[in-house]
Amino acid sequence: MAEQKWTMRGEYMESCNCDYLCPCIYTNPQAPVTYDHCVAALVFRIDVGSYGDTKMDGLKFALVIRSGKVMADGNWVFAGVVDEEADEAQRQALTAIVGGQAGGPPAVIRENLVSDFRGIVYKPIEFVMDGLKRSVVIPDVLSFEIEGVASRNRSGEPFYIDNTAHPAGRRLALARATKLHMNGFGLDLDLAAKGNNGHFAPFNWAA
């Protein structure tokens, strides 16, 4: 489809296999990850969005990555999931965005860091927010549950890290995962009760 201006805002959450707190976040991301690879899932719910005349309100998508020991070195595996509830025009729009053909943060990732693009699939995406708890289920691809790390100041708010270079946004809530399972795109991961890393935040993208 022809390149068009697009915009979206909504909510994002992620988990990766790194121990909490993922060193990529506070080293821009120059430090080695916890293990030999970083395997991460970033999932987005669009509250308000459009691609040209195509509305995308309420749809969801996910980015799945695996980096080497240092994320900034590139050579990533990269794939995407688009909400199967999208109609044909919405699928075309989200496929272009998620796959990096339509500009914005996915394009920056794809053009600068990816050596192995494993395509886009269409799946139902369950995206749940409950206070500091967040969860995602994408059948046959991934699932995770995270919980914000609450501050002891009794505000009910999690800790945040600010002024980051993360593609989802500059200010991220800090979270720990209660489970992370991945079995799509040839990336197999099965973590439970490890307290591995997570984040969530509002996001606002455009191109």
C-alpha cells in the first residue's frame, strides 16, 4: 500500500528474559544483557489511531525480538503480530507499520538492528490491565504476566525510569514478570516465577 502518514496512541507492555532491571534500559543499550540473548515481547493497544483514512482504534499488535549479547550491536531476529480482528484495510496498515515499511519506531528498528525478519502473523491478542498488573496472551506465539514494582511511598504508583531511549517512550514503569512464555517464530522461552524484567507505559507514535 502507498506510504501514508499515520498516528497512534495507547498503552504498551513488555517482558524480556533479562533479570530485573534489564541493563539495556539504563546503558543506552551498550551493556551486555543478562544471558546470551535478550528475547523480548512488546505488545501495544491502540486507543486512538489512523493510517490515512483507515481508523485503527481498539486494535493491538506486538513486536517480538531476539538480540545478541549487546543489543546495540544489532543482528536481531524480528517479527510481528497483528490483531486478527483487523479488517483488510486495517491489516494492510498495521502490517506496513509493524513490519517497518511505513516509518516510525518499527522502521528504525528494522533498518538499523535487524538481520533476520521472520514476518507478520495475524492472531487474537488479549491485552489486560488491572492496576499494577498487566497480562498478554497471543495463542501459539507468546504470553506473559507482569506487575509494576510498587514504591514504598504508598502512592500506589510503580517506580519509573525516565528519559530513556526506548522505542515505546521516554518514561517507563518498572515491573517484574510472574511468567513469560514464547513459542512463536522459532523463539522458545519458558520462564515462571523468575521475577524477570518488565515494563509498561502509555505510548504515542507517528510517522
